[in-house]
Amino acid sequence: MQQKTGRPSEADAVITLTPREKDVFHMLLRGMKAKDIAAEFSITIWGANYFIKQIYRKLNVNNKTQLILEYFDCRQTEDR
């Protein structure tokens, strides 16, 4: 399901994420930082940043703010 912007809906985009990326995605939505994500999964900060960059690439966003805005914009569009 694509929206007017040509971007896949949040539901479609999240489907392409690996299970670990989905976990990180939800942590980002809760406002967690890379260092907190790294501690949660007992990985390095570089490992956490790798997952974050993969999520941004797959969801076609550049930063956490844009990710959150896109997510909640998609949620509002899907509710209509």
C-alpha cells in the first residue's frame, strides 16, 4: 500500500526490517538513544548505529525526528 508521497506505508516499510531492526525501530520511537540501544542489546555503539542506519535507509529517512514524524504521519493517514 503506497501513499500519495510515493513512499511505502509504515506497515509496508516495517515489514522489510529484520526482527532486530524492528526492536531498534520501536526503541527509537520511544526516544532511546544509540548508547541506550547498545546497552539494551549488549552490543557496541557502532553496532547500534549500524542498525539505526539500516532502518533509516530502508524507511527512507535521514534522522530520528524524520523517522518519528513519518511514523506518526503514516499512522494518522492509515486511521482515516
